[in-house]
Amino acid sequence: MKALRWMSEIPFALLTLWLFIAFVGYVVVYGSLVLLIGWLIEKVAGKEKGKRYIEKEVARFGRNAFR
């Protein structure tokens, strides 16, 4: 019966692992994309516009992530 007990916990472990991978992936991919776009805007339009873009995106991410 002990063998069946740990097998019943596998779905919860997989769900936890999936949520961790999804969260880290979202933060890393989205954050990298925002920084890349901000860097490109900074090179083309100036440092202030790039900084303003990054601040706006970080604020939007924070609002959406912690609703």
C-alpha cells in the first residue's frame, strides 16, 4: 500500500513543477523581451523614451501578476 500512496502524490508534484516552470519561463522570456525592446528604443529614440517604455511595461506586469 505504501507504493500506491506516493503514486497518488505524483499529480500534485507535476502540477507544482509545471507551475514553477511556467512562472519562471514567463518572467524570463517576457522580461528579456521587454529589456530588448527597451534597449532598441533607447538606441533609436533616446534614453528617456527607452526608460519610460521599460517602466510602463514593468508597471503593467506588476498589476497583471498580482491581481
